Amino acid sequence: MQRRSMWIVTAWLGLAIAIGSWPAGAEAATVVALGASNTFGKGVARNQSYPAQLEALLRARGLSVRVVNAGINGDTTTGMLARLDSAAPKGTAVVILQPGGNDRRKGSGADRAGNIEEIEKRLRARGVSVVMLENSALRGLPHQADGVHLTPEGYRMLAESLVSQVAGALGR
């Protein structure tokens, strides 16, 4: 019985030391990709979207990060602004904002610039870094047959182009 008690004490002591030496800040930083269909990854598997590929690339660099895909097919900047607090909740470190081109197609193009400005203002007021991803970043990348959405390779190339910016915004 005495050996068992000693073993239990030793195990608890080891556990207490391990917990006490757990690195502070070991929790993954949250990055939110906020946008429309090219953020969502329309036409490709979820693990082929740029947010999923970006998370894998950042982790391969040794960063403890979680990239949340908050892309919605067909969304406008009005919709993104309306869902901003739920899409990028408290604790979000970085938002990659990809406003897309749906505002022009859905007749709300006049609001686009004001909505983007308001999204950025609200995020910065909360201490969230913003990485802008305009449609021009998609030029020259491989597209699906629709000419609008990227292929898995195109999303990989886009993710690669964002790694340094996002790591910098995380301060790493």
C-alpha cells in the first residue's frame, strides 16, 4: 500500500510540474478570413480553400494559429459588416478581409468603400489587425472554368502570398 501511495504522490507531483511549466500563451492565435465565395472556396474541397491552406502553411512555420473560414458565397460588404461581431469574435487577432465583387453585381457598389472603411475601423478599435485582400490579388492565379473562382492550386498560391503578411500581423 505504501508503494502505491508513493507512486500516486509522484504522479501528481509530475503532473503539477508539467502543468506549471506549460508555456504561457500556448493557445493558438485566431485569424479570421472574412469574405465571399473566394474566401469560402467555392468549387473546391474545404481543405483546399485558401484559409485552410494558409493555416497549414503558418503551422509549418511553427506558428500556433487557427484560421477560421468566415467566407459566404455571394456575400456583400453590407453582409460582412452585419455579421462582423459574430464572424470575428472577441479574441480574434487578425482578420483577412476579402470584400470581393458582389457589391457591384448586387447593386450596392456605392456602399462598398464605406462598408470596408467601417469594418476596418471597428476591427482596429478592438485591437484586431486587418490584412486587406482585394480582388487584384487573384489576377494571374489559376481559375476554375467560371473565370471567377480559383482552383485548388490558385488557392494554394494565394495562401502562400499571404503567409508573411499574416505572420507579420501576428507579430511573428
